[in-house]
Amino acid sequence: MNILICYDVDTTTPQGRRRLRKVAKACEAYGQRVQKSVFECRLTENQLNTLKLRLLQIIDRSADSLRFYRLPGDRNQWVETYGRDTYVDYEQPLII
């Protein structure tokens, strides 16, 4: 399933900046960064649950925000990109 993960972490403290790095690192393990705090992920239900639990252990719910959007169908049906698009479809052959 296609998931869009968006987060906003309060970085006014050193602890907040540390949380931001941890959230980004966790998301990078499961998807592609498409904006500074937005990731596109192709996940199974188990992977989504694992990532969600991991992120919920990192964030401060009183200061941070975390959103998961389940997106239907193929990426080309729900994404319009203008300008630089660095998305790589890892399901397709990759020639280097």
C-alpha cells in the first residue's frame, strides 16, 4: 500500500532536534523523502505498524505532529509533480 508520512517536530530544544533526526532516519529506512518532512512509502500492513510504533516512541505528542495518509492506487494516479522530482521507483529495474 502507498503511504504518505508527514511530520512536524518542534526543534526549539536540543531534544527536539534529536527527535527530528531520529524521525527522519526511521522514515528513510522505509521510503523516499519527497520534501523535508514528507516521505512516500510503499509498505505492507506489518511494515506500516512497525514504523508507526517506532515513530510514536520517538515523538513528543505534546509538541510534535505525525500524520499517515493511505493513498489508493498507483502513484501516478495521485501525484502531480512540478519542478524537480527525485522519486525513484525501486519496483522497476534501475540502471546505473
